[in-house]
Amino acid sequence: MRRHPTLTSLAALLLVAGCHSSDPRQAIAERFIDALFIKIDQPAARELATGLAASKIDEETRLKAGQAIDESTRQPSIHYTFIQLGGAREESPSLVYDLHVSPDGADSFTRRLILTLRQDAASWKVANYTLESPPVPE
């Protein structure tokens, strides 16, 4: 039986792309990042948010009202790296990611994303998020 390397590579890529952490807090954080920053889908991100994070998304949605974002809209390429989980035993753990942003026609840059999670009923939700410049390596 002959294998098709292109199909095998594509299947492997799709498998990896759809994977999230087995830690439910990290899985929710990464679904939130995918929705808000990668797909730019505020309604999907809003479903994963509560408190201040939900208010920030509502404000962003209000500010974007009437602005068409479609296939012709230039969007940056964004990927992220998990950095650390803080307060793992607390009710509101913080997860830290670096977002690597490559705008079309501009220099790439990195932003540090800090997500604070809170358990809402039976599931984790993003309670707040902050974007900062990452620390400068020593």
C-alpha cells in the first residue's frame, strides 16, 4: 500500500492544531486565545468569559459595531507559547502566554498575555486578561 506523504502530513497537522492541554484550566485558556486572538470571534470568546473579561469583550464588540471584518480584511498571523501556570491551587489561577504577532507588511512583535481564571458553576472561565510587553531577557 502506497502512502501519500502530503495527506499524512496534513492529517498530523490537523491533529496537533486541534489539541489543547489535558488540564481543564489551560484548555479553556487556549480556547479563549484561539477565539479572541486567532479567529477574532468575540461571541465565541465571550462564552468562555465572565466578570471583567466579559466586560472587555462586550466593549470591544461595541467599538467594532458597523465595521466589516471579512475575508478581505488583513489580519496578522498570531501564534502563542504557554509560559507558566501561577496559583495552581488557588480559586483564581493565572496562566501566562506569549503571543507572537506577525502583521502583514510590518515587523513582528511579542506580547505577554496574562489570563486569570475562575470556576463558574461547573466549568472554568476567563475572569480577566491583560496584554503587556514581555520581560526583556537578561
